[in-house]
Amino acid sequence: MKSFDLIVLGGGSGGLAVAQRAAEYGARVAVFEHGRLGGTCVNVGCVPKKVMWNAAEIAHLMRQASHYGFDLSVGRHDWGVLKRGRDAYVERLNGIYRRNLDNKDIVTVLSRGRFTGPREIVDEAGEGYCAEHVVIATGGYPRVPELPGAEQGITSDGFFELEAQPERVAVVGSGYIAVELAGVFRALGSEVSVFVRFDRLLRSFDSMLSEHLMSNMRAAGIEIVCDAVPRAVGGANSFALETEDGRTFEGFDALLWAIGRQPNTAGLGLEHAGVETTPRGNVVVDAWQNTSAEGVYAIGDVTGRAELTPVAIAAGRRLGDRIFGGQSERRLSYELIPTVIFSHPPIGTIGLTEDEARERHGADALRIYRSEFVPMFNALTEAKPKTAMKLVTVGEEERVVGCHVIGIGADEMVQGFAVAMSMGARKSDLDDTIAIHPTSAEELVTMR
């Protein structure tokens, strides 16, 4: 049996982060990964998604170029050319990740790992490994509903396998993956219908963001069907989606499920290690990423907590610091996590929604600041979409506990405000900050 200081199950963002941080402290590390290094983010998530979003943004800009004096003739978009360039970029990243592990003398085991006992792992060939510490970082995968014909649809994984652009697409879901991929399809020329189980998109985000995004998506020609609970998928030469209330929507070339993700815990043998899971299969962890088994930890999407790549990386690095760097109090706080939705326009958000702040602090403790305006880019264009911003403040000192932005540049501007909020920024601190003019971001420091 091969012995290490640390075994990491999963070569995604979180797993690689903890492995490399541990190796920097001199630990002997092995990483198990049966697929491509980089996990969901690099291969079928953030990275290729951002490439597709960039293409969609270029399409939007070209449609507005004539208002700035450009005489452009925009031809048909070649999905295949974009896919080949995107896939080549991802492949280069896979190689970079492997070289980084090799440079740190981290052993890469190209296999699934399975527990056979406490801190004991076996690979697919039956070879045994053991370590004083084991981290579960196996991530998750897109969920497909158990409905008649559901297997005919694709998930976000399948989106990145498409060799050609479908003409008419049904997207089922209301979260960030649904709105991001729907926006890409539409910007590049597909007819798109989004089917939402309840009354609005992005129900876990601030209502202002949801309202403005739905307005923008509809203005872009995306059909949003609310209160649509799927019952079955049918059709012969094209897809038809049936809903619980008896409606049928037909004529789709592709149907994409974006209804959530499941943790990759099946087949890990967690019962042999004494690792507790939730009914959904997520690994249960405490505030320090400890599982119910001594010396076994879990980070990232497999825990079901704040399923974002930077969160997995941050949790992994802090765990490495704590276990191997002698920093006994080092751990990740899951408060004030900034995130971006690469919709059209993009969304940047951090902290509490207005409803969450009201529930936690009481309505009397809140003061809400809002701003809506047409961004300067659209001063010359026929379309006049509005950027919307909201600051949620609490108490007499008006500490900023929520910052929500939708509009051009929201994806870039929120990072800096996340730093300010993590340092306890008050509304007066923003007021005392000199505005950068002319920008949309300056509205966040000039609200009254």
C-alpha cells in the first residue's frame, strides 16, 4: 500500500488548490482524477462558458456598432469555429494543470478513488493507498429529471459538446446556468424559450436583479414561460415539452436541462470511512471542512455549500494552511461571498438580498439605496436598457450588507466592493470615496 501525507479525491478547482497548498508545505500528496484535470470549471463550466459569453457579447456589440458610425455587415456565426478554438484553449489549460502538479512532485493517479476503510483508498486497478489526511473534492454533475423522454435532452455538459448551433432551443430552469446559456444561444441567433417552475428567474437572488434580467431577456427576444412544471418530453423529428398543467410546447431542435446539480458521491465507499452524507448525497462538513470521520475533509460542490469555483479554491487553500501550515484557526467564512452571473447584461452581487436582510435584522434597521440609469454606452443606441443598483445597509452606522448590480460592467465592478464590504464598509465610506467619471460604477459611491 502506497503511503502519503494527503490524498485528494478529485482534480477540480478545490482539489487542486488543497493539493498544491499542502505540497508547498512539504507534504507528500496524491490526487485521484479519472477525467480531465480542472474539473467542472475548466472543462464544462466557468472557463468555456466565459468564452461563449464573450462571443455573445461581440454579437451584441456588432449589432450596436452602426450607432457609433461603423458600417458593418455581420454574416452568419460559425459555431464550429468557436467550439474548436474554445476546446483547444481548454486542452492547453489541462496540460498546464498537469505540469503544475508535476512541478510540485504531486502524484497524479488517473483513476477514480474509493474508500475501503478509514483513510484508505483503492484505485480502479485495485492498488491501495493510505494517508493521514484525505480530502473529498469530487464535485457534482448536472441533474436530469426522472420524466418520460427526459433523456433526450442535454445538460450544460452537453451544451459544450454541441457541434452546431440549434435553431430553436428550450431551456428548462431558472438559475444562473439557465439564464447564462439561454443568453448565449439567443445572442448567437437561436430562438430560445425558457421554462420556469415558479413565477420568476433567479429566485434566490435579490428581486431587483430578477425583474431587470427578465425584462432584458424578453427585450432580446427570449420567451420566458412561468409556472411551467415539466411532465414529459416527446416528439419525433423535433422536441415537444409537456407541462403538468396540460400545455404542450413544440418544435425545438434542442432541449437543455438546467435544474440543478447532484454531488459526485456515489461509488466513493463513504460508508467504509464513516463519512456522513445528506439525503441528497452531499458530504456533511462543519465550519472547518471536517467530515464525521477523523482525518477526512470535504470541500467544494460535493458539500452543497456555495457551489462556486472561487469558494472551493479558497476553502482548499485554507484547509491546506490549517492542516500542514500550522495555522490552527485558518478556515473559510461563508459570509459575504461575491458572485457574478454572466447573463446579458451581467449581474454582480454580494451579501444579503433585501428580503434576507429584513428577515435577519428587521425592517426598521434597514435603509435601502437604489439607482437606475441608462449606461453611457447606450447614449447613442436606439435600445436604452437600464443598469440597476441596490445597496442594502443596516443600523445607525449604515453598514453595507448587500450590494447588487445588473448592467454593463457589473461583472468587473463588484470585486472591489466585495473587498470594501469584507472590511466592514459603511455607506459613509462609500460616500467619502472619489467617484471615477464617467463610469457606471461611480453610481455606487454617489447614491443618495
